[in-house]
Amino acid sequence: MPEWKLKTPLIRETVCRLQAGDRVLLSGTIYTARDSAHRRLVQMLEEGSDLPIELNSQTIYYAGPAPAPPGKPIGSVGPTTSYRMDAYTPALLSAGLTAMIGKGSRSREVRDAMVREGAVYLAAWGGAGALLASRVKEASCVAFEDLGPEAIYRLEVEDFPLIVVNDCQGRDYYEITGGKGHE
């Protein structure tokens, strides 16, 4: 499978060239957010409020970072199981989100929304939070600080290793590999 070196923001034309199974080394800005932050973002969209982050062409990483040890920008930052965000994902995709990072499979509704909106779902290796943290060069809380590790953090990453699970054409790497893919 091809390996891509990509830099955020990820525009639709770029993500729609990716295919299920492709490997990606991602650099640039990504945002962490888990279900509590997703719930708030969707509520703000429904209310017509300004969001604390720009979603257009952005990447959200489903993670709750551990506190930073001395001299490091962040603690362990492994992926959260993605289906917990499925109820909120179509609304965020409609608002311009182009890439999501997590672990595990996505619902049919989310996969259909990715095809409709031109977005991808990328997987990070579960159990590799310390290794993934080594790819984070800067980290800062940018919204919903009261949520602690579930707040939205802005991460500057370099060569963050990922694999494309769901592409813009509706392909699913887990289905292609019979569930023996990177889950």
C-alpha cells in the first residue's frame, strides 16, 4: 500500500486521493476531542453559535491526552474507540471536518456521511500512546478546559503514523482485510 506524507489542513481534494489501507505520516495541526467535546460542538452548531475551533479542512483525533511529564509537551496520547463519537460525526462532517483519527470501526451512517462530505477516517495504533506522544511537538488546551483530558487540545504533530480505514469512496480497510487489519 502507498505511504503518504501529508500536512494539515487536509483539503477534500487531498483526502479523496487516499484509499483504504494507505499509510499516512501526518504533520501539522490536529485537535483532540472525545464524546463530551463532540456533544458540545454539535450543540453549538445547532444553536448557531461560533465554534471554538475552525472545522473546515481540519482533523480531529479521538484522544484524551495524559498530563505532560517534565520536559515533554504531552503525556501518553493513544486513540479512543471511535464509535463513541458516531452520533455527532455527521454534523461535524457537514460543518467541514475532513479527517478523523481513532481506533475501531465506524457506523454505516458515519461511513455514508464520509462519502457524501468527502472525508476520511484514519486509525492510530491502540496501545501505542507513548510512541504517538513522541510525535507531538506542541500541545495546548484551546476549548472546554473544564472537561480535563476530554477538553479540546491543539496538537502540533510530526510524521504521526496512521492508516486509512475508511476512504471517500466508501471502502473499509477492516472489511477488505477480513477484520485482520490494523484495529
